[in-house]
Amino acid sequence: MPDPPRRLLILGARGQVGLELTHSLASLGQVIGLDRADCDLTDLTRLPEIIRQHRPDVIVNAAAYTAVDRAESEPKLAHRINAEAPGVLAEVARQLDALLVHYSTDYVFDGTATRLIPETEPTNPLGVYGRTKLAGEEAIREVGGAALIVRTSWVYAAHGRNFLRTMLRLGDEREVLRVVDDQVGSPTSAPWLARATADLIGTALQNELATPDLVHATCQGETTWYGFARAIFDHWPPAALRELVPISTEAYPTPARRPAYSVLDTTKLQEVYGVTPPHWTDALDALDLHQPGGGQD
């Protein structure tokens, strides 16, 4: 008798990565998607019970507190979702002998690097968001068991709240738009990240991963927020915008400090897991604004 299909549980299934995962993980087994109404990560008491009900072989945590600036005034809430909940998920996954996949961020770094940042680079987050995401990584490592911690950066999609959607909206509303030009990172397409996650899961299961592993997964290349905005408007010309103006971080103060340079090294992703990221401009070229899950490599 053949083995039953694997059960893959996605938390945050209506988010920009979660929605893409519902498409990309279908080839690996039965996909179960839960959103905030189904599974509230702030309710740490009920969280294990909800997970156990679905008997997953793989848990993909695509839910997080991602409001970088608001986190500065809501540190306890951000910590519960980004730090405490991943530790609970790791413990449940270990008890179920399931693989946990958890996303982290380039904001665990302070931006002082001048070269590609490998997984071994010392961390030093600048704000609450980065600190709570790093604490989530540490909580998973403390529990142990089969877990993939996937650091990514500047994630965008055709849906949800992200830089691309904000630029498209503002480009249709304003004649002049000022965008920061001295923060450098790698824009990462959610459709590509979801497909890369499927590949990571396949390799981890095949190799019977038994302890937490950390891997950087972003598109290749680098740009600034201004450069990203220019590329967006080259693809989708705005209705109102007449001038896009580069500005410094100092000219656009925000509650949270952001790293000036956070380009992640994906060598391990390529050499250990066999996943070759596209250049960020190619991933942007492939994005279909009208079809979630429709972008191609």
C-alpha cells in the first residue's frame, strides 16, 4: 500500500508569501492553509492544539508581525508573534516529528557590511522588528528538531501590502514621489520565494533533516528602494507621476532604523540545496499583477 500523501500546513495562508505557497507546495502533498482567523499566533495557549488537529508532516510559518515602524511602539505584540510563537511551533513540530519552515529577515543585520552577507555573519538588529525575528530564530534553535530557518529580504507580490503595491498606488496619485536611495538590498519575488521553499522542503525531507538549518533565500543582485521604484515604473507606467526623486535616509525619518546594506549571500542555497535564484530584475519581469501564483522563473 502506498504511503499517504504528506500534509503541509501553511500559517498565514492569505499573506503575500502564504498565498503563493498554496500553489507551490501542491506538488509535495495535501496543502492546508490557515489564516489569522483560523490560527492566531498571539494565542500561544491554543496554538499547539490547532496545529495538532491537522497532523501535519510539514509546517510552514508564513505569518509574522511585519510592520517595521509600528513594532517600535508595539514591542510586546511583535515579540509574541515573531519570537514566542515560533518557539511554540518548533516544540509542536518536534513532538509531531514534522518539519518546520520559518521565514526570517535581513533586518537581523545592522547594515554595516560592505559585501554579501553569509549565514555565519554576526547579527546585530537595529530595531524591534529585527530583534524579535532574531529571537524567533533563536527559539527554534533552542528547541531543536527538523527546522529550516529561511532568511529573505524586501519581499513583494502582486497582492498584499508591500513596496511594489505602495509604489503603484502612489504613482497613480502623485506627480512627484521621493524614495530613499541609500539603503541597499535584494528585492525578492514572493512567487519565486514560494517555489524555492518547495525545493528546500523537498531537499530537507529527502535528506531527513534532523536539526535546525539556516539558509539565505533572496533573488540575486542588489539595488536601492529608489532603483526598485524606477524598475517598477518602467514595467507599469504610472498615471500621475511625473518625477521620481532620490533622497537620503536622513531626509525620510522613520520610527525604526533600517540597515543601509543587507544583501544576503545565497551561496549555501545554491550549493547545498540546489536552488539558483533569478536576478531580481528577471523576477520582476516575470511578475503577473493579475494572477497570484502566476509569476514564472
